[in-house]
Amino acid sequence: MATDSWALAVDEQEAAAESISTLQLNEKEDKQKPEENGTGKAGGDADKTDDNDDNEDRAAQSLLNKLIRSNLVNTTNQVEVLQRDPNSPLYSVKSFEELRLKPQLLQGVYAMGFNRPSKIQETALPMMLAEPPQNLIAQSQSGTGKTAAFVLAMLSHVDPANKWPQCLCVSPTYELALQTGKVIEQMGKFYPEVKLMYAIRGNKLERGMKLQEQIVIGTPGTVLDWCQKLRFIDPKKIKVFVLDEADVMIATQGHQDQSIRIQRMLPKTCQMLLFSATFEESVWNFAKRIVPDPNIIKLKREEETLDTIKQYYVNCNSREEKFQALCNIYGAITIAQAMIFCHTRKTAAWLAGELSKEGHQVALLSGEMVVEQRAAVIDRFRQGKEKVLVTTNVCARGIDVEQVSVVINFDLPVDKDGNPDNETYLHRIGRTGRFGKRGLAINMVDSKASMNILNRIQEHFNKKIEKLDTDDLDEIEKIAN
Ligand SMILES: Nc1ncnc2c1ncn2[C@@H]1O[C@H](COP(=O)(O)OP(=O)(O)OP(=O)(O)O)[C@@H](O)[C@H]1O
């Protein structure tokens, strides 16, 4: 997940513009709207249309990644552990059996197809299941098994004989809460005595009632209401409090305060667990307020490099010339699958249309689609049903489509001030050690300004980007070898 300031700026812009409603997120949460912040539009290459509003927000990004992910993201990086009590032994497990889980839960874990704990689970699970309970702040990239870990911890800690809420989990949005709820249901499949309740707006309960479900998952506003105003939950009886997606949480106004207010109502003995995909200072400051005396686990993201990538640029004068160059490349070499990035929705839609007319099977990923539609587009592309995926810079941020060996920057990535967005460039084109197969990146340059951007990207990475003459078929053929 990108943490650049531009991403945050566009998030705010998106929230302010209320175009978030098209993503159908937060609809059921009484989200406080931030003030209009007048964030400017991101400047493009030659392509300065005003439709660059398909800004992504963190919640949508996170949901999208969850919906399209079919596997664990494995990393070879070691976890970094900071223990509250450095003298206590640090346990790590290599199998689920070692955790001495209830048989119903072990059955649930195996039924989900998990053979062994993921890297972060190896250390986080023994810590979360220890007696007495230990508090934990854990950070690792999306897809590394955090959700599965805290779901297992919650299910292990409840006493099904007690008919009241014992575990409370807060998520930033209704949809993310539902996704986690599904994992609880799956993992607890063989443990039917444990019941789950969703504390989300729209779930109206009779006044005066007391919840009997042992696990409650919801959004901060509703959870707070249910604990404080409506008293459906007795917060003093909560044994485990989970705050998921802390980085997404703090990007939504109001959620941080609500979460802290919930936390203050819980008993001192309650186990506090906080998870985040990123760990910038704001997340860290928030985490420290939610989790007293924490153990801390961090798992670094695998570094991407440009070492195995052949990079080229093509000089053009207009978007039509860029399109022609693209056609020449397609005419000369066989491209199994390519991702093409544009700066605006309008360009992306235009390009997708032109490529279709040329007979290409094109998928278009656009900001106006709801998250589920976007997930479906990416999924089809991953399955190879389409050979070209055209998208905007913002829309595809943080999405990994590993098998793509050709990336075309129809417009170069720039931040909101028009400076090169090196992080996005690297993430889009770079490969981690594991996916170290050779790749090809082609950058379209169409103005002095974009040539300048390209030069700065070259300088930043200290890697030469070769010029490619797309009118010379022989030359293009060479790049494929
Ligand atoms: N031990 C495991 N073995 C195999 N698959 C696993 C294991 N743990 C989790 N998974 C699977 O890997 C995927 C990612 O796991 P999970 O959702 O828990 O990651 P996450 O770190 O919480 O991601 P996010 O930050 O997006 O919520 C899921 O499909 C999950 O079912």
C-alpha cells in the first residue's frame, strides 16, 4: 500500500468529494465528512484533462486486495520482534499443532487449507495465545496472514458457555468488517457454539436488549454506540479487543477518536491487539494509544528492484502517436500480457477503446467501478482471460499482478505537484527477488516535461532507460530477446 503524501491527499479529496459513495463504502457508517480541502488535481504529462478524480481510498484498496487475493503472500524476510519483557522466552511455532488449539479450531484451520503458520503467524500466534494474555502491535503487508491470526486468537479465547460478548473487533468499514466476519465464520465452522454479531449501521436491535454472541465485529461508530449509548454490549466483560487495519482507520476522520473511546471503556486486563499493513508515524502514535505495554512484531515488505527489468522510452508528440507506437510494438513482438497505465480515466477509456478496435482483448480498470467490479476485472486478467489491462495510475496502486512481464507507462507516474512518483514507478515495474524473472518496461514520453520526468526517474534509480525507435521493427524485435 502506498504511503506517499499524494495518496493521502487524493484520499482526502475523494472523501471530500463524496465520490466514495460510488464505491459503496462507508454507506452504512455515519461517516463524518471532512471539510472540503481544495486539494488540487494531479498534474499529468501532456494529458491534462480534468477527469482525474478516480482517486482511490485506503479502505477500497484494502478491500480490493482482499477480494482478489487467493493466496498467502509469502516473504523470505525475517520478522522483527520487540518484546515488552525482553527476558521472557520468545516462542515461535512451525505447526498449528504446537499451539494446542481446541480440536474444533484446528479442524477449521485445516479445512481452510492452511498447512502451516505464515511467517507472521509463527510468532504472533504464540504471543496472542499466551497466558496471561499479551498485548500486540503487528505490522506486515497485506496478505501475510494477520486476519487469520487474530481470528484464531479470538476464537481461542472465547468461552462459548458464556452468553455475552467477549471479543470485540473493529474494522474501518462495513465491507471490511464483513470480510473479517467471513473468516471468523469459516474458521469457526466446527465450533458452532460460538456466535458472531455484526455491529454495523443498519443492524438495528431492540432497545434494552443484551447481546448473547461471544464475538462482535463492527465499525467504530456503531461499536461505540452499542457499548456506550445503547448498552447492548458490556465493555467490562470484553477479554480481547482487536483493532484491524489501523492505517486505514486513521485515514478516516472520526474513527481514531471513536476507537480510543471504545478502548477506554475496556477493562485493564483486556488483551489489546492492533494490526496494520503500514507503519508510518501517525499509525504508530495511534497504536501506542490503543495498546499499552505492547509486544511489537514487524515483517518487512520484500524489496523490489529494477535489476532484472529492461527499461525503454519512446519519443512521441501526442497521444495518437503514443498509440501508434504501442501498435508498432504489438506488431513486432509477442506480448503475453501487459498492463498499461494512463494518468486519467478518460485516456484509459480512450486507449482501451482504440486497442479493442485493433482486435486486442482489453480489460479496463476504472475508478468509477465499484470495488467488486474492479476485483472481477483483475481476477479475469489474472486468469488470462484478457491480455491487456488498461488502468489509471491511481486505480491500480498497490495491486500486484505478478505474471505480467510487460508494463507500459502510457503516461509516466507523477505526484500531485507534477514531480516523478518514483515509488509508484518502482512498484509498478520492479520485481521482488521471488518474482525475479525478466521484465520489460516501456515509457511513453510526449513532451519536454515528460522527458524531464523520465530523466529524473533515471537519475533516481541510477539505471539507464534506453531509447526505442518504434518505427524500426528490427529494433523492437531486439527488445524481446
Ligand atoms: N497459514 C496460512 N496458510 C495458508 N494460507 C493462509 C494462512 N494464513 C492466511 N492464509 C490465507 O492467505 C490470505 C491472506 O491472509 P489474511 O487475509 O489473513 O492476510 P492479512 O495480512 O490479514 O491481509 P490484509 O492486511 O489484507 O487483511 C487469505 O486468503 C488467507 O486465507
